[in-house]
Amino acid sequence: MSESAVRGLNRTGKSSLLAAGILASSAASANDDLLITARQIFNPIPSMAPAVKDNPITEEKVILGKTLFFDPRLSASQVISCNTCHNLGTGGVDAGPTSVGHRWQLGSRRAPTVYNAVFNVAQFWDGRAADLKAQASGPVQASIEMNATPARVLDTLNSMTGYVVMFGKAFPKDARPITFDNFAKAIEAFEATLITPGAPFDRYLKGDAYALSDQQKSGLKLFIDKGCASCHSGMNVGGQDYFPFGVVERPAASLLPSDDKGRFAVTKAPGDEYVFRSAPLRNVALRPPYFHSGQVWDLKQAVGVMSEVQLGVKLDDREKDDIVAFLNSLTGQLPKIDYPILPTRTDKTPKPSVDK
Amino acid sequence: MSESAVRGLNRTGKSSLLAAGILASSAASANDDLLITARQIFNPIPSMAPAVKDNPITEEKVILGKTLFFDPRLSASQVISCNTCHNLGTGGVDAGPTSVGHRWQLGSRRAPTVYNAVFNVAQFWDGRAADLKAQASGPVQASIEMNATPARVLDTLNSMTGYVVMFGKAFPKDARPITFDNFAKAIEAFEATLITPGAPFDRYLKGDAYALSDQQKSGLKLFIDKGCASCHSGMNVGGQDYFPFGVVERPAASLLPSDDKGRFAVTKAPGDEYVFRSAPLRNVALRPPYFHSGQVWDLKQAVGVMSEVQLGVKLDDREKDDIVAFLNSLTGQLPKIDYPILPTRTDKTPKPSVDK
């Protein structure tokens, strides 16, 4: 039964038990329809870390990866760690708009979250890294981020007994466990555990009809009906494919700077100009500012921008509030992290280099 | 019985049970003497956080303090937290030599460790803060460190429901729990828990004669006999009083830059030129580089410098090795820290300011 049909029933003024029964059952049916549709589009976050290609996840590898993730001595300055820009205490991102790197240089794009990143089709806003292993090897070398080199990373790791032991345990079959590839694999293994199951939306998808409020259900329906779910679907409610930013209308230059053509830089295909991986919306409420440019701090405003430039739809205030309520239902349970005690540096550990 | 007398006995060639008995008992007696002397000079780290003046330590206050300690959004750039320079994963300090702060400005002195800092006579290398509460209010405001203001800190804290709730629980009797003073008190409460009991030296002081190796005991004896313990004593093996750096001989300008007159800046007393709080040596092996200038990376070299410029003593290689072995016995058990999930920012949270 359609919404207008339900309204029609209401307008007849019938308040008999029969009418109430029809209403209740039609609402239940609408709810069932919504859940059936939602299940065709989205998947719940699993409670266990997923398997990762060519990189069996072991406890030893995860512990090593966590230690590396928090170790600032892997950067040239020895001030910046993975966690500096992908802070696990603030939704897996920094405060933005873009990240501060080596010598206070500013990045050009908002740091993507590491939480649930394992479920994305590829990594970075332009998908230039096929997986987390490939991603992990990037920022550590980028001159405006951590500004190290693979050789320096290996010198650093080889200089500390703690790392020599941990790599040996994490890669027991390797004759030389400390390699740049294994460094990236250990970080990937840790990041694969950074998943956030148990969001209200996950409980809803698993059949708990009361996990979402009526407003959140209305927001979910709008999210589907208006077309948001065309680009934001799957387990991460986004992150599963690439789309142009500005399908209907070009966003303001502050949101879409003309010099960043997105995926075009990766594929060189003319059709990929200003194309980006759709933003994964899991835990989106935890991590303003929004978009790759990080210029919108308010989630409701971000919803308004997206509906206009991507869908050509002008949402009213109530609709935006409902969608924001739905987006809030995507906040899951962040894993508990023991802050790692890092291996102690030795005389052989490269010295910090803050100046160049 | 003196060491030379024991050697004399050896030279007689007597290998009877009687001689062996005298040797064993004299060694035992020397060991007892060493322990008795050590107990007069040093104290073990307690297993529980000590009480702090005017700031009762509660679980709620410690949890709040930990959250603040790890929150980079308290700095103007929202990149730098207390933990950036006092990294709990690397002995409570950064990689040095001095700290990188707002806009990549470099500090002039090595970051002191927060571990066991509660046992120091006062805070900072020049003791300008009477306690951890006073210390905590400094770097957050320093323009070359976190570059915030008390007003900005309060705006930030008031903007987030998570902090409003946590301050209410930590300061239940206060009509307005969120104040700059309470912010500092919460950090002090957390830092008072950052103690590292259970070092081999602590077990030794408590009566376990086997907690130190023979080399470590030799190092302890040298540390006392040569005069190191005159300045490095008490619970923190240092940090208990102020002394000139360069008692006998002026250290190299790289170690003692002439423009940093230490405690003189605090007291303006001519006798306080180049006077500093003696370095607390707990966990010293975890945290090179050494001295307030952070220019010596090797602990053995640091021991050599100190013996020459402070005591006028040239230690031989074996003596330095033994003292380093003793210093290694000062490494305690670092507390387990759950990395905090930080309160989520809101539209009212001040935006990051990286440029000014």
C-alpha cells in the first residue's frame, strides 16, 4: 500500500478498529518493504575482521601492525605516525580540513578514515591504491606527509630489537622478515581489524525493526528514493565505486577545486575528470569536515549539497533532518585499542630529520 | 672487609672451605652494605598513584584527564596533543632532540618525560611549574607548542557533549565543572597515574638481592661512590633538586647553549645561571637523546659527559658500562593505556587554525 493510499484512508475520517487495523498492517507492510529494499542495497558490517588477499591475518601480524601504525619514528621528522592523520580516537581521521604533514605542509585532500576501509573497492579518494597494503606504502614516502623512504623505514625497523622480534613472529616463514612489503602487510592486517559492527543500521538490517527510529526509517527511505543510495551502497554505504562529483550541477570551487581532477590522474580517461570514489558513510557523523576538500563542517549542509549537485533535488528541511538522522544510525562500535609501547630506539636508529 | 683485603686473601692461594666461606660472607657483607647505603639515598616507586595536593584522584578524573591528554583538538592546529611531545609509547617523550610545535616551530629544550613526573620537586627543566597542574596549563598556551588560549580550550570543551558529561562526573560538586583550572587538574590526575613500579632496582631496594646483576650492582656502587647520587637521588633518581650544569668544567656549547640560563630565568638569582633540575633517571634507557639540549644520543656517552663536567672524574670504559648497566635497571613497568575514543566535535567546536 502506497503512502498516499494510507493518507487517503486517514482522510476518510474512519476511526473504526477495522481502519486502525488496516493502518497498522499497512505501516508494518511499508516497514517490511523498506527492510527488504534496504537489504538489497546494503550489508551489515561483520563482527569479525574479513580475510585479506595474499595476507593471512594473524594475531602477531595485527600487533605488529598496530605498533607500526602508532610509531612516529617511521616519518622523517619522527613526529608523524599513521595515527596522526588517521586518528583512531576521532573516527579514524584528523581534524581537517586537510592534513598537516612534514614541515607543516598541507595536503590537498581530506584524510579518509581507516575504520572499515578494508571494505572499500580501493583506497584513497581516487582509488589509486588497490588495497590497504598498497595504501600503507604511500603516505610514509610522500614528501608532504611522512617524508621517509623505504630504505629509511627498513633501517629504522632493523635498528630496534623489538621490531626484529615482532617481524620474526609475524612472518615466521620468511628468511628476511623485515621488508617494506611486510611492513605494509602488517599495517594492512591491523587495519583490517578496524571495523565497527553493531551500528543501529546493522541491527536493523539483521532484523531488529526497532533499531531505527521512525525518523531514521524515513531518512533511510528518502536516502533510497531520492537516489543517494545509487552511489552510497554496499557494506560501507559508499566506497564501492567511482562517480563524478557534480553530476547535475558543478559544486562551488571551494568544494571542488579545479586543479584536483580526482580519478583522472589515475586513469587518464577523459570521462574520469572530477570523478571520485563515493565517500563511505559508515560513522560519517563522527568525522566532519566533509568531501575530499574538507570544506563543509555540517552534515545537514553536506546532505543538501549532495542532493543538489548530484541529484538535482532540493530537499526540504525535514527531509534533510531525516537523512541526517539515518546517517547517525551508521555509527558503529569502535574497537578497543591498547596503546602500544613502542620498541626502544638504539644508536643505529636514524635520527629525526625535521628540516629537509 | 675491603675489596683489597678480599683480593689479598685470594693471593695467598688458600682454597680451603674456610677461605671460601670468608669470601662468600665478605661479598655478602659488601652486598648488604650496598643495599643499606642505597636505601638511604633512593626509594622504590610505589605501586599505586600517589595523592596530589588539592586534587583528590578519582577514576572519573583520571579518565577525563587521559581523554584530554590524547586530544589534539585542544591545540590551535588541532594536530598536537600532550601525547605528541610526551608520547606514552616512547617513554613519555618524543623523538627529540627538541619538540616540534605549532607551525613546525622547534622548542629550545628536550621534552621531559611525564612518567613518574609526579615525584619531581617541580616541573620543567627549570622547575618553573610547582606541580603537574601548573605544568599542564603551560604548553597548551605556548605559541610555539599548542598555541591555544584558555578561552579557546573552554570553547572547545563546552562544544562537545562528551566533555560536558565527563567534566560533570569528574567535578561533581562544581556548579560550573568546565574551567581551565579543572582542565589542568584532570590532566594532573591522569599524569599522577603514569608511574612505573617494578623496575629491577625497585625489587632490589625492596630486598631482592638477585634483582640486580653483579655488573648492575657494581654500577650502583660507582654511581654512589663517584658522586652521581649527590644530584640524582630519591624516588626518581633525580628530579628532586636543582644543580648547576658544569660544576667542574663548562660543557660544550652544543650541550649547554649560552642563551638558555636555566633556572636563572625563574629566580633571577645570579647563582642560578645554568642551573637546572637534575634529570630524573627513571626509565632513562627508554628515552634518548639526553640533556635539556637533547644533543647526546648514547647513554654511555652521557654518563661520560656528566662524570667529567659535574664531578671532574674520568671514568674508564668498564666503569661507564657498569653505570649504564645500573641505569638500565631503572626501567620499570609502563602502565597499560586504553587509547581513548574522543568526544565528537560539533558545529560549535572551534575550527582548526593552522596558519596563525
